[in-house]
Amino acid sequence: MRHALTIDLEEFFQIHALSDVVAVDSWDTFSSAVEDNTGRILDLLDEASVSATFFCLGWVAQRKRALIRDIHARGHEIACHGHLHQLVTSQTPGAFREDVSKAKSILEECTGEGVAGYRAPTYSITEKTLWALDVLEELGFSYDSSIFPIYHDTYGIPDAIRHPHRLPGRRLVEFPISTVQIGPVNMPVSGGGYFRLLPYPLTRAALRSIEKSGEPFIFYIHPWEVNRRTPRMDGMTVLSRFRTYVGITRSFGRFRSLVGDFSFTTARNVLCDRGLLETPADGGCRSKAVC
């Protein structure tokens, strides 16, 4: 079974944990590390002959067009992560549409291809922002990967469907962030801080259990998470600092193990495998393997 490997392409200073510390209009004053960090991931994926989906921030793509073209040229899927990494819960429908539409246009200009997938910053499509799915469908997206079926102080829809599915009454397909169900509770095991916090054998066992259930999982990581020298920023809360930096010194080694332990491809390919998306006539399930 093939699983979805996804990278949320953004700079370290753009994460939600720093949104009260670093203003958007100051982003250009920071030294960029996204090319070096992403390069490590790309080289590893080349070495393993693995394709992935890169959910790219429009702000980054606008300034690093060559990076987006390189990712695309290496056979990876380019998907959308919005433009300014703002929570959907903090935006009006009009502002959300403008933000996402701008990012989608920039990405499509970079690659010359349509963008099929979207992921909200910090998984911020919640019960209060389900209207965002209407906007995504209107903008021409084929799938979303924003819904996290867990309890969390910032995001999550705890009772959401846990496997890839077509949203009721919509053309849009949802690929929710993967969890393991323990009793009545869904436990996050598929990336980010959870990947850095939990011992890798436990993560691997949890992902194997999803695989054995007959469902694919979707894994996510950020380029700044594979750099042990990602800057430590002042002004963060104790909880935010823990979530951001826990396990960061060993994350790249764990990521290398993960890529070797499972069969990965793009999110779009997995949804094609499941019959939830059609393979376009132009072979749009782009991969180093045949869809």
C-alpha cells in the first residue's frame, strides 16, 4: 500500500507559534533557510526514489520561484498552503478566498500546471470554518487535507471521518490527517511535533496499524523541522517553545528511517489509488512510479 508523504513548505519564522512574536510585515527582514532545509529533503527523496506532495506557501513561492520549479521538476506534486499562513479561523470568507486564490495563481505560474490540493495553515478548517470548503471547491481544488480528527486548543474536528473520502454533497475529496483510535480518542501519530516527541518505534507501530487496517495514512513534516539549528526565538510561551523544538535535533534521522520503512507517494496519487480522484488524461498523477 502506498501512503502520502507531504511537506508543508514555509519558513521557520512563519509558523503559528510565532504569530504573536513575528509580524507578517517583518518576514522579509529574516534570513531565509527554506532552500537549504528543503534541499536536504529533496536529496533524500531522490535517493529513495520517492515522490511527495509539497503544500507551498504563496509568499515563499513568490520569492523562491526557482525552488518551486525544482521541486516540480524532480517529480513532486505542488499543492497550496495559502499565501500568508493565516489561520482560516481568523479570516472572513472574502479574505480567505483572496489569500488562497493569490497563492494558487503564483504556484500555477511557477509550474505551468493546475494545483489540485490545499492544506490550511495549522489545520484551521474546523467546525466553525467549514465554509472554507465551499471556497476551495469554487476555486477549482480537487482535494483538501486540512481536517485533523483530534481535540486540540487551536484546531481539530474530533468526530471527523478518519480516512480519505469524498465530502458529502461535494466534488471535493478530504484526506484528513492520520490518527490512531484508542478507545473513544483519536491519537495524532502522523507528523510534526508528534513525530518529534514520540519514540520512533512507537510512531512506526502506529502507522503500521493504520496500514494493516487497509487504509493509507498521510504524513507531514516542515523543512525547518529537519534543521537542528533552526533559530530559537524569544517571546514564545513555554508550551509553544516545547511544541516547536522538542526532538528537532533527531528529526532528520527519524525522517530518513520513515522514508525507508514505508512506501510513499504524493497525496494525489494515493487518492487516485483509492478511486477518489481520476487520473487526468495528461497523466496528472505525477510520480516517479506509475499511478
